[in-house]
Amino acid sequence: MRTDSSPGTLPAREHLPATDAGTPVLDVVIPVYNEEKDLRPCVLRLHEHLTRTFPYAFRITIADNASTDSTPQVAARLAAQIPEVGSFRLEQKGRGRALRTVWAASEAPILAYMDVDLSTDLNALLPLVAPLISGHSDLAIGSRLNRSSRVVRGAKREFISRTYNLILRGSLQARFSDAQCGFKAIRSDVARVLMPLVEDTGWFFDTEMLVLAERAGLRIHEVPVDWVDDPDSTVHIVKTATDDLKGVWRVGKALATGSLPLDRLGRPFGDDPRDREIQDVPKGLARQLVGFCVVGALSTLFYLLLYSAFRQFSGSQIANALALLVSAVANTAANRRLTFGVRGPGGAVRHQAQGLVVFGIGLALTSGSLAALSAATSSPAHSTELAVLIAANLAATVLRFLLFRVWVFPERRDEQPIAQPYPATADPYPATARQHPVTAEPTTEPYPAGTQRHASAQPYPPAQPYQQPWQGDATARLQPVRPGDTDPRDPR
């Protein structure tokens, strides 16, 4: 399937406008397991920081991962004492499971999480979520491996972290720098479509989410962080590393076979409304040209090796035909997967058949050049034959790319156009737009202060064709809380 140019179901990103001041814009989730000592100081410190520095309404949600100590009681007391704090109890362990469940229940347009030890300097929180609020990016991550990051941790953890990220770059072609830092944020409209594709419920959840988002072409913003290692961390390094490697293998296999519908996550071309009016804009042309040139160079080398081998026991015309046939099949398969992003077995036979037609055109050009050479001289040197074939192949390559792009692997034209976020003549914020998209009830707090929610609701549903529950961007109806606003819950 195509993943580089197909418009998906996500609307264009929008900046959060100013509307309802009481609705939380940010929901920070803190997944915990047996953290009765660290939970209270962590939440108090985070709440104080957000109250003092964050210009929007916020919420802190404690996600209890089946703790067996007094963590649930500590979380309940915090939720009862602080209006912006809520607790959520799960009966199964797994950081990924906790984030998936709590994010699914949250109504905030920006969802974030951080580790309970607060190893990351909280001054990076606003830079983390600002690109999501502004509509610039889809996800944001803290990076301990950025050159401007300042990190204090042992040599063993440093080595493991860098080795793991090298594995991701080598095996999954990941371009983000730090997959394991417990300091990430995502827009809720992206999470709604991305989470059903993420299978892992443990520590590999972050990596899988980032790899799929990057492969789908979503924009990931990185923030250099100041980070101090927690010496009392309860993470089991060996087990976590083993599970991560299994996850890398599973995700790599799924990406190779094309079993993930990543084209559902594509954004429309450009986020400027003027870009959406542009018709027939070539998409991915530069990347396709680079991929085609690389594949073509390797195919030409492969063809010349085959021709030299076949020439040992056959004439030039037969050797040329056999070498071109074998290399053409390999060239079509490589361009199908690497240049034009077509994954899976669907249409492979038809593509190869069309590729053979293109092969026939190339055969006519190269055979004609050999015939012309034979007419010019009765016994041409082998090096002369190769030089003539290279020139003929260059001409055939240009024609092959054009035929591949417009005939064998054309851009799909059957998608429905992405709807405009709001009609041009309508009120951009009608009264109904401020209601909850599912219940049509006026939006209130996600759950009353002091109430302990149990994870009885279903998390994100299994992967299925996504339908927008309302017109426009899911985040385009909330207002920042500014220092001059009146909010009875705001101590400022």
C-alpha cells in the first residue's frame, strides 16, 4: 500500500483557538506501580510548576498500574485535595496499557506523560507541548541524546540507551534520537487513530508509537532535556531489553509485509489553507527520483554482471535479453517497494506484467543499439559493447521512470477530499461545536475532582477505518487560561 502520498483521515493541524476557559487543554499522565513514597512529592511539584508557568488549563492523571502497596490510597487523597488531579486504577500492569486506557478516556486535546521520578527538568514541559498546541507538530518527545541536552547517569545506562537507538536506526530506519525518555506528548486526534495500531502494552509502547508515526509521515518534535538518572529506578534492564528486541522484530516484520494501514494517518498536503486548493501537486517526486536512481544504478550493475556471465556461452542478443529479463523483474520489485512505497502482495502480479512491458521497451532500445553496432563493425570489442549498452540503458531508464510513475505505480485518485475544518461562511465556533462529540452534552471536567475512575471502559478500539466524529480539528475548540481570566479553581 502507498504510505508516502495518500491523503489520510487526519485533518490539517490547527492552533488551539480561544473559547472555553474551563476545559483542560493538557492532560499529564503519570503511570505508577508501587510508588507510595515518591508519588505525593512528584504530583505536588508538578502541580506547582504547571500552576506557576503553564498558561492553559491542565489536568494531572495518576494511572495506577495494579499497585500492591498504598499507592492507590495516596492517589485518591491527592485527587480529593487538588481539583486538577485525578486518579485511574488499572488491574493489570504495563505502562503502555495505562497510557492507552487513560488517553482514551481523556477529553484534553493534548495528552502527555512523564515518569514519576521526574528525572526530566520540568522547564522542558512547555516547550514539549507548545508545538502541539500551535498545530506545528503531531507528537513531541524529550531527548537525552541531543547535543544540547545535559544528562547525569551511569555509563551502563548511557551505553544501553545509545545502543538501543542505534538498533532502531539500523533496523527500523528510525530518525528520532531518543525513544526511551519518559517525557512525551501527542495530540488527541492523532492518538485516536494511532493507538489502535500500537500492540505493545509495556515499555516498548513508546518506540512502537514513534516508529509508526514517523513511517506515516507525522511530524515529531524533539526537545533537548536536562535529565538526572534515578538511582532507585525499578526498571528491569535485561527483561526490558529483551522485550524491546522482540518488539523491534515484530514491528519490522509488519512494516516489511505492509500489514499496517499507515496511510490512514497521513495529513493533507500542507497545513496552509491555500495549499489545500492546489490540484495535481506531484507528491514525493524528489524522494522517488533518489530511490529510482539508487535502484537503477544497482540494477544496471546487476545487468552488466549477468550480461558478462551469459555472454560466455551465448551470443550478444541472447545474453542481452536474458540479463535484461532477470534484472527487470528485480528492478520492478525493488522500485515497487522502495521507490513508490507499495507494500503487500496486492497487485504484485499486475505490476510485474506491466514491468515486463517496460522491459520490452528497454529490450528494443538496447537490442537496436547492439544491432546498430554490429552493422557499423563486424567484430566489436567487448568493452565497446558495454559502453553502447550503458548509453542505451540510460535512455531507457528515463523512459522507465516516467512509465513507472504514470502507468505502473500511478498516484491514487479515488480518495475523498479532506473536508475543510469549517465552512467558509459559517460561524467557526457554533454552540454545538462546544459540546462533547459523543454524548452531545455540554463539556465538563473529564471526571469530578476527587473521584477515582476504574478502567472499566474499553480503550481505543481495534484498527478500523477511522471516521471523524465531528467536522474540523479535534483540538480546535478550547481556550487558554490566562492570568487575567476568572477561574474559581485557579489559585492565581
